[in-house]
Amino acid sequence: MEYMKHAISALFAVGAIMLLTGAAVYVTGWEPAPYVYTVGATLVALAQWNTPLTVATRVLKRLRRQQLTGAALLVATGACMLYTHGNEWIVLLTIAAFLQLYTAFRIPQELEKQNN
């Protein structure tokens, strides 16, 4: 089981680096940038999808749904980068980033509250 935690963490880290790189260099016009972003976003989404929820309270289930929605929006941003050639992808990325940031702080806070 410990191996699985390390694999998920590595998957998330590689995906996050690819996601950030793809988004940062997209504005330069580098052609592979949307593909790098989309693969990275998919890896991040897979890592979050496969992370088990240890305590299943109502609040944590809601936060988990929000986290997975943010992950899905990250992948949708990649599709938007590939198929629309304007700046529409920025709106999806902003919403996804907000959801990811919010849940990154709230889930550990709720888990700590449950442990006390």
C-alpha cells in the first residue's frame, strides 16, 4: 500500500510539472504546449481520482467532489487549448485553479478536525 502512495505522489508531481510547463509556454506559440499541458492535466486528474478518501464525512465528500470537478476542468482546459485557438481556456483554468487551491487547504483542515 505504501508503494501505491508513492506512485500516486510521483504521478501528481510529474503531471503538475507538465501542466505548469504547458500552460506557461502556450503563450509563446510553441506547438507541443497544449499536448504537454493536456497530458500533465490528465496525470494530475488520475492521481487525484486514485487518492483514497480515508474518512467519509459529508463535508469531506463535498470537498472531494469539488476537487475532482477541478481536475476535470483542468483536462477540459487542455481540450479547449487544442480545439479553440483563442484565450477561452484561461477561464476554465482559472476556475479549475480556484477549486484546486480551495480544496488543497480545506481537505487537510477537515481531516485534522476529524482526527481531534
